[in-house]
Amino acid sequence: MEKRLNHRQVSPQAQQAIGPLYTYVKECGLDIGLIDMIWLRISQINGCAYCVDQHYRDALAHGVPARKLNSVVTWAETAFFTARERAALAWAESLTLVSATHAPDEVYRAAHEQFSDKELVDLTWAIALMNAMNRIGVGFRLQPDVKPEERGQ
């Protein structure tokens, strides 16, 4: 796919406006590896190639094992994830697919058992932020940077 336009150049004020929310989410006290994993999963669901690549690399840099990251797509079927991570991933999936799921009570309860009120609100902001950014990424066809030696033939 070909990139459609550079949203940062066209509307730098919008990009600047969302920056403080990114900063807040990264500094709110939630584990950054957990945030990376939910951002990766949301981006997989939404099909954002740029964000999948970015959050996979970020998670690796933050110490999340590659094997665990490779299983984010199948988190519910593997034993790699803690109860807290499972609750976060389930909440992220339910809100990403909200038109189909309507954020079920059982998923909310499971998340609220693992996260304090503030943590759950912060987690929800993180989920909302990535869903918004995925709409930019998918809509404008953002692509990961690829080195010549990484290109498929």
C-alpha cells in the first residue's frame, strides 16, 4: 500500500495536541510493557501496519520477551500472560470492537478486579488513544520504515 499523505505536515497542531495524552499515558504509572502489549493487540485488530511494527519494537525495547509478543494475537489461548495482562487485553479487545461487544459486564468486572479505578481509567485512555491513532495510520496508509535488506522480493 502507498502512503496517502503526511498527516503531521498537513495538521501539525493536531499532532501536537495529542502529544500530551501520549505523555500522560506513558507516565501514568501503568507498566509500559503492558501498554505496549495492548497497543500492539489493538493495532493488530485494526490492521495498522505502522503501529504493529512500532509497538512490537517498543515492547522489545521495554523488556517484553519476543515469544510473549508473538503470542499477543493468541493471548487467550496461551499461558504466557498474567491475570492482569489477560484482563487488560480483554478490556482492550472489547473496547476496540465496541460496536460488536458493547463492553460486556464480565470483561469490565475482570478488568476492575485487576486494576484500581484510576488504573482502569488510565488503561481506557490508553486504549482510546491507540484506536484513534490506528484510524490515522490505516486511513492515511502509514507504513513502517523498511531497510532495503528487509524488503520482500
